[in-house]
Amino acid sequence: MKTILLLCFLFLCPLIPGFGALSIDKLIRESSKKVTPVSSIKPFFIRFCNAFSIGTVLMFFVLGLTSAAASFLSLGLSATSKAYAVVLIVFLTVFYFLIVIFKLASISKNGLVKNKPASQEKPGKLYYALFAASILISVFALLCTLLSKKYNAGDQMLETVNSFLGTEQLQSGTSSLYKVNPLTGLEYTNGYPSRLNFMFMPVFYAVLARTFSVKPYVLLWYIIPAFYPFAGCTLFVSIGDVLFKDKTKKVMFYFVCVFLLFCTNLGAGALGFDIVYAGYREMTFVSLILVNFTLYSCLKKKWWLALIPIILEPLAVSCKFGIGACFALAVSLFILSKLPFVKRFSEKEVG
Amino acid sequence: MAAFNFNNINDYIYNNRIMAILLIACIIALFLIIGRISKSDEIRKTIAPNLHVFIYVLCAYALLVFPLTAFLPGKFQSVFYPPTYLGILIPTVPVLAYLITAFSPLLNGLKRSVAIISVIMLMILMLLCGNMGIAPVNNVDHAGYRENEPSFEECLPILEKIVEIDSDKAYDYLILATPSVTKYIHWYSGEIRTLYGRDMWDNSLYSMHYDQYSEEVNALYQWICYEDAYGCFYYRDSTSILDDFDYSSLDYDALDGSEEYLGGTKFVLLAKELGVDAICFSVNEKTDRKAIDYITEKLSLSGEFFGVGSLLTDGYYILYLN
């Protein structure tokens, strides 16, 4: 039962901030009269994917900052769990009321007329074939995830989550994070990098395992590797929506993305099979969600939105210092898009 | 600070093989747009609004594809990501999918059969450019498992047993176990302490802690690995390892002059000296039952067999030291 609740939390919660953020965005655009209300309505599937991808990043952003604040205040796992709960309730309530206010404002402005999407091209058989194939590939990959061996070298995420949960019972009232070496369970003899204190992913997993009473290895091996690819695929739909106007091309783009993601492995930029046996790692999160979200923000020319993954990346990856992939991508694209010859060429071709 | 180097050039190539292909694809794209080679307005109009993305991808791949030019991004990124992960700078999946989709109108001018064959060829090319994930090295497969290593699921019964023993005692339960069991213990529960950790000499894990192991722990690790591999409890060839250490504090009277089981007995005493509460080792058809009985009796210890499959084929023996 608690596992079902966990799945509901992971797959439904991001929709609230996502739809809330889209409502705000729409309100701003309508008030600035950039678009007319009816033409801006997209099909529900696209709106769902946009909401899920934006909501996921926003939720991780808030939880990442909460984790950083909790570690700064040396809170234990139980206190951090409570902080997570309070922050999430406030966060979700605020966005929920934003959606309600937007709906009320929309009804009072346009009446109760059901807006229909603008006329679209009839998709044809290729649309359905590609879409069905991409869904089949995704389902097959997730089944492989259930049966595959689990990655056991280099990374120590699972041990860290277990050590947080294991030491919590003994050190109630005090911070139970990073008290012991996760690989041995013994107290640190020479210490550990202070950088680890600000890593939010092990804390996030530990809080989930603790709150929903799920064994950490079940959470990390079977539940999370289903969640990240799902969030990644919704991002691909959103990116495809920005890139193409033609519906068939949008679906083809999505199909190629799914094919590249689940049928091969193209290095760090496209993890592929790594998701199957190491889907819980920070690299999966950064590669699938943060980098793609940065690209999405840049393609939409919403540069401020790219700040979220830029801030979130150092909280997710156990780096020491340097510039992150999201920062490099966002800054480079921003500078390149402002170059005169690029602007001139784009304007000339698009007309 | 992690130095940026390309000592493991195979790893680099393995993880970035696709870059060359993408580089070529980007060059073609730029030629099609800027050089106006393509007469398809549709392609130009699809790609033109995102020219900056293609310039970025082109520059990034040009830097990353050659080890020498990869120095520049590596200088800033290698402390963030290992050199093999520098490909994360480019959102490969959407960029490649965008290229393929944008060029799909080119298929319109072809015969239906030729178009289908082209698509299939492209898919095969994409599969060939990829790999099976994290590179296998030193007889370790893609997921990091050694040959004939038991899986986590196979070890679950012994892990449950160890946690059960631990729950009867205080937290200070310290166990010396075979490498596989040691690794899986910490996957299964965070309440058990082990004398050494998974991949204890793996440098990549040193970014997570600065702990180092003593020579005694090192010797016990080698002994338990020997037990795991050969199933012999007495470890006849152990004397060369033990010669380097001072065992004056150990209770040699208990050994009773039996040279045959001396090696194994010494290691058990050493483990006891280091505060180990129990030793868990695998037993199989090669395991010397006499040696186990002898040591248990001579050192007044207790122990129990724990069969995962049939006893003495792939079971475990837990020797309680305290």
C-alpha cells in the first residue's frame, strides 16, 4: 500500500507545481498580449508532459534547497523528513491555489466555453505506429530493469542511504547523516569531504524510504529507474513540441529519442543501458533531466528557467568545484543566440 | 584534486565513440544551412531558428572528440565529472533526434523501399555507434560483477541471517565476511559494521571518504578472499603474509602446535584481536570440515552452518568469536 502511495507521490505530485507554473506562464503571456487565449491551448498530452517535466524540476529544486538548508543546520534524518513534509505541503498548496485562481480568472474572462485546440494536421498511421513503438520500447526497457543485474562499482548511493537509515535509530535527536563510512558502517577515521553534506540525492532517497517504509534497494533499483526515464521522456515530448510544429515530426522526434535512450548507449550524454542497471545514480538525473531541461529552457528562450538546473546540478553531483554541464550549456547557448550573424540568419530564414 | 588525464584512453574512446559520428552530422547540417547546398526550404526553416544549438554542439564535439583539445573543457569540468563523462556537456539524445527528424523530408524524394531500407540502415548505424553501457574492465562485467560472483538475490538468505543475529545484539556487531557478502550487507542494511568495505582499494571511492585500511585488515581481506576462492579454511600458503606482522600478543598456546591449521587459526585470532565478532565465509566441497572443527574446538568458539543451497555446496559458515 505504501509503495502505491510512493508511486502516486512520484508520478502525481510534480503535476501540481507543473500545471501551476504553466498557468502563471500563460497568464503572463496573455496579459502581455503575445498570444490569444484559444491559439495557445495545446493538446492535453503535450500540456501533461510540459507540466510533469517542469514540475519535476521545480520539486527537486525545492527539495534540494531544503536538503542543503537541513545539512547547514545539522538536522538529522527525522528532522529533515519533517522539513521535507512541511516544505512540500506549502509548495504544493501554493501551486494548487495558483491553478484554482487561474481557472477562476479564466472562466470569468472567457466564460464556461470549452476551448478547443487550434486546428491541427491529421496525424496518419505513422503517428500511431511510432507512438506505439516508443511505448513498447519503454515498457520493454522497464521490464529489463526489473530483471537486470544492478550496478555495483564506484557508486555508493545505496550504502549511503542505508547508513542514514541504520544510524538514525541509534542517534535519535542528533544528526544521523554521514556519521559512519557507508562502505563499512564504521565511524570515519580520517573524515570525509564536507562537500557531501550538501548532496541532496541520498537524503531524498533516505527520506522517501523512511516515509513510505520501502526497502532502499527496492526504491533505488526498481522505482527510481522507472521515474527518471518517465520524466526524461516527458521532457523529450516538451522539447519536440518546441522544435517542431508538424505533429508527425513531433512524434518522430519522440520515437527517435526513445530509441536512442533505450536501445543503445551513446556515452554520458545519452546513458541508454546505464539507466537499466544504474538508473538511480546522480549522472542519470543530470543527464536525463537537468541537461535536457536546460536545453528546453534555452530553446524556449526562457533563460531564467535555466537557472534552476544550474543551481540544482552542484547539489546533485558529488563534484568539488568547477562549472557544471548545465551552466556551460546555458551560457554558451545564450551567448551564441545573441551573436549578430546567428540572429540575422534565423530571422532571414524564418521570415 | 582529480587530475585530468587520459591514461585510460580506451575508456575515453569507449564512452565517446558517437562523437565523431555526431560531429560529421553537425558539419553536414551546417553545410546544408549555411552553404545552401540543400534545396529543401523545409529543412532550412526547421533548423534555422536553432542554429545556435548546432554551433554549440559542433564546437563542443570538436573540442571533446580529440583528447588534446578536450583539455580545455576537461580543465573546468574534470573536477565536476570524470573525463569519461565529459559527453554530458551535450544533450546527445535530443540533438541527434532533432537532426534525424529535421532531415527526414529528404526521404520523401526516394522510392518507398529505398526509404525503408535507409531508415533501417540508420537505426543499425545508431545501434553500432553505441555500446553496452559502462565499459567492462579487468574481468568485471558492465554492471561491475566479477566472474562467478553470486548475485544479491542469491545472498539474500545469508544477509537476513546476519541482520537477525545483529538485531539480537548491540549495534557494535563487527563482522568479517567474504567480499560479496560484505558488499551486499551494506546494500541490504545500514546497521551492520564490517571490517572492510566494498572495493576497498577503488580510487574512485576516495572522493567520498579519506579512510585507509591498516595492514592487518589488508591481510585479513586477502585471507577471506582466499577462503572464498578455494574454500579451504586453513590457508596453508598464508605464512608469507603473516610473517610481516607482529603476533606476540596472540594466544599461541591455544594453537597446540598443529602446523596444518596454523595459518587459519592465526587469522581467526588476528580478527578477534581487531574486535571482530563473527566471521562469515563460504563453504563448498573443497572446504576442510576438520579444520573448522579443530579451530572451533581449540579456540573454544561456536559456529553454525548456514546453507543457502545444499549445505557444503554453496552455503556459509558463521564463526562466532565473542
